[in-house]
Amino acid sequence: MPHVLQNVVFPTDRDPDLLPLYVDPETWSVIDHEPVRVSNRAQLGNILGRTRARILAGRRVSFGTYFNAFPASYWQHWTSVREVALTVRTVGPATILVYRSNGSGVRQRIETREVDGESTARFDLVLDQYSDGGFIWFDIVADEKNAVFEGADWTTESAPVREGKASIGITTFNKPEYCVATLASLAESPDALELIDRIFVVDQGNRRVDERPEYPQISAALGETLQIVSQPNLGGSGGFARAMTETLARHESDFVQLLDDDVRIEPESVRRSIVFGRYATVPTIVGAHMFDLLDRPKLHAWAEVVDEVPFMWRALYQEKLPHDFSVANLRQSPMLHMRLDADYNGWWMCLIPVSIIREIGLALPAFIKWDDAEYCLRAREAGYPTVSVPGVALWHVSWVGKDDSIDWQAYFHARNRIVSGLLHSSVPRGGTLLRHSRRMDLKHLMMMQYYPVALRHRALRDVLSGPEHMRRTLATAMPAARALAADFPETVVHRDTGVPMRSRRGRVVFAHRRANDLDNPTGLRLRWFTVTTLISHWFHSPRPENVAHPEVEFGKGDAHWWRLPVFDSALVSAADGSGKNIYTRDRGAFRRMLLESVRLHRRLRREWPALAARYRSARDELTSLPSWQRTFEETTP
């Protein structure tokens, strides 16, 4: 009996912005080496259901799209599947054309077949030429009359390596409306549900999922598959560790699928990730790509890596992100056809085999930030890869409109990056990690952002205190970080009251530049700027009139570290546009924090080898099942 690897689907929402991710009926050209769409033919009215569509007479529709092309290179590289069958069902006169691409995105025709009436066309395909990359897809051209696409799937006769189901673990804090939407989507997706053992909703808030009016109906539909687990707010790592713990007790589950709460899922992606995990040659962490929930054709995250020397995360080809599929679809984007190998995947959606959890432990008690990257690095050291699979994705609230480097999360950014470096960096004394950390302090200080520097210094002191602090402060570090904001007036967001806030000298506006094309100082100019700025902030107090009233105003996109320092105070738009923050130079805070930054970073560099040994020896205890079970018992009333 053939095993379905991938179904061809259409969006569950009637949203025209989503169509380019599923089907491409457009005509494209190239101008100045850039793809240009020269038609606008996509119509929701031609989508007849989850798997059916109308193809108008004389029109050509391509399924070489993000969700419906088959990622042949990933299946060839990470599984033992070598023979795949594409089955296409149609009604009416049409021509089916099957294509493949290579790692450079070069298109090649595989086969063409004319069909008529009620037709089922099968194409037998071999996966043996996709080592560097490449997809397989098909186009349908309707002849003199309309044709109806009735469905298609990609199957194999090869048996999976493992056959267990997956349990889903959703961690949530006061976002019940998102959670019930995810649960409703799963309840309406039998193809996905047949591979799911349990759905654990780890509710850590006081706006509960099971108090939503939609919950009783969804609960009845899912039955015993759905389980609500309540616990205090232990962050993402605490919620996902709880999901891992619950899944370990389920003998029917071979995987746990971690899901964030503020997402919209594609149920077929959930199914695909589990199937890919079943077929992977070795136990493999299967990650999902991330689209922007508020701008849905835009892909914000694909394969992500941790650079060794600075020990910092990034996406491969980060300068190409976000990628807008309404502007350049899959066939017009050669770079997307490469096989991109990841170091880790964000836990917005990530499938982890239970066998890996039993061997390397649960999540690090990090609360948030770096827990996903650290876990995948830990798995890699044990011989288990992470694969971010094209066609496996969801929509998540992106970081556009956020700046968590200057709010309470700055503590976790700083602490957990350094802890992860202590655990996994093979470069002496963490490479350039500490130098980069010190520069972050300098940038914040020059920008008059004293609150994130105070948090970062608290993080460094906690790191220096040893690994025991992580579990001890798991439930208290976040409230303490938020409480510290009261000491820093810059953290107040001044909302719109109907009376515009103004600065003394008006708004500073810079000429529009392309993304990643900045005018920041470099080389000798950077050194001179840094020295002169530090001297100025050390010796000169701000003018009284600039303390009483902001000197200038900046939009968030213009408020860079090399622009703000030349002013005594600035009115800066909040990242989400909800108000404005006032940054004012404080010579006393600047002096005190600059000296403390130098002292803490020197001590960290000096003690790095000993600290690394301490954290590595404590890692197994920090991430063990018994340790997490004690935490759940101690924190639950």
C-alpha cells in the first residue's frame, strides 16, 4: 500500500494573499534580472475546496509553489526514499507537465501527458539527482474547455523507519484566541489527526483556553486527544519541557511536535513534518519555516545556523529575508531551490523524536530565548541533525514591530546566549562572543538606553554565579526584570493623548535607503566616533533645556546607535508605533554602567574555562526529567 508523503492542498482560509503560496496561475517575465509578474489571474472563485480547483480554458496553472512543490533534495538527502509516485486526478481536457529543478533553480521538463474525461495520471519519479537541491512539481494547461483539478499526492512504496504517532505540545500565556483557532484547525483536519496521539495545551496564564466560548465544541470534537495542562508561567522552555514530559509518558508517541501559541497553522504541514520524521534515516529534529502572520506571503525564517566564532544565530542568506512570494514565486527564486542545512529551528513549530529526548534530556531552564538553539546544538553533538523542511511552515507574529533587545527580554538574550556558548562553544573563551556583548553595552549606553544595560549586567552576574541559578530563578527572573523597569523613565511609552508630542528641534529624517544599506561608520571613522562619543558622554552633562524637553525626534527606523549619541535627549517612536519613548542622557548612569561593563566582561573572560566546565558538568542535571518533574511539583500550588 502506498504511503502518502505529501498532499496537494489549497488554503483553508479564503484569503487572496495566500494563493501564491499554493498555486501560481500567473505569467512572469524578467526585467533587469528581477522577476516581474505581468498578469493578475489568481481568483479565489476558482478554488473549489481543500484539494479541488477550476482551471479555465486556455489557462496554465503551476503547482511549483511553496506548499505544493515536492522538496526532492531533502527527501533524497535525509531519507532512504528513492522512488516517488506523483498521482494527479483531473476532469476535462488538459495537459499535465512535470518539471524538476536543480540546486541552482534551473528548470527541466521530466514528462508531458495529455488527459481527458475523468483521468488519473501517475508519474513514477526517481530521487537520484538532487544532492545539491531541487524540487519536483507539475503544471496543468486546460485545453479548449475548462478543466477541474480533483487532487494530487506524492506517495512511495517504501516503508517508514518508524511508525509511532506524535503528540502536540502548545505552550501558551494569555493568548487563548490563537490556541482555540489552532485546535479548531486540527479538529477539521482528519489527515493530520490520524497521526496525532495527544494534543497537550500547557496553559500558563490567567486568560484560560478552556474558558473560551468555542472551547466546549472543539473539546467535544477532539475528545480524549485534547488535554489541558495548567501550571505557573515558566516561560517557553518550561511549557515545552512540560509537553516533553507528558509525551514521554505516552507509549503511542514517537515524537513531540512543539507549537507556539500566537500562530496560524497549515494542518498539512503538521502531517508532513511527522511523515518526514518517520522516514528520516536517523532520528531527526524536523523544523518548520515561519511566515509573517500579519503579512502572510512573506517568509521570515528558513534554515537557521549559529555562527561559531561570535556564537550568534542567524538565518542562512539572511540578507534575502523576508522573501515575498507574491513578488517572486518559487519558480522565480533560484536561491530557494538550494538545499539549506540548518543548525537549529525555532520552536514556533518543531518536531522532536522521543528517542532524542530520552537520550539528551529536556529543554534548558532558560525561560525564553536560545532554548531552541541550545537544544538542537545539544542534539547535533549527540549525532542527531535538525532539518528545516520546505513546505512545512506556519504563520507566526514576526519580529517586525518589536524590539525585545530593549525590554525585559534583554536579560534572557544576554544570559542565555552566554550560557549556550559556555555549553557548546569550541572556540577558546567563546571567540568574539564577549567582545560582541561588550559592544552591545556600549551601543545601548551611547543611545541613552540604560534599562537594557542594567538587565544585561544582571544577566552577567547571574552567569558568573554558576548554573544553579537557572532553575532557582526560572519562575522569578522575568517578574524581577520587568519590575526593574520602574527605575528607568525611558521605559515609559507615552501614548497618543490627542496632543502631539514634540521635540525642541523637530523630527530628524534621513533619506530612504534599501534594507541592509546603512550609513553607519566603519573602520577608522568608527573608532573615532566611538572614542569621541565616550569622552563626550563621560565629561559633559546634558543641557537643562534638553532634559526638560526632548531635543530631537526620531522615527524608530532612523534611531540608530550612530545617530542618537550626538544629542542630549531624543523622542523615539516605539517599535510597534503605539507611542514614543524619551531617551535622556544621564552622565552618572553612563559612567557607572560603563565601568561595570568593563569589569564584568573582564571577569567573564578570565573565568570562562572554569565556568564552561561547571555549566557542562551541570547540564545533564539541569535538563533531566526528574529535575523538571521536581520543578513542576514545587511551582504548582
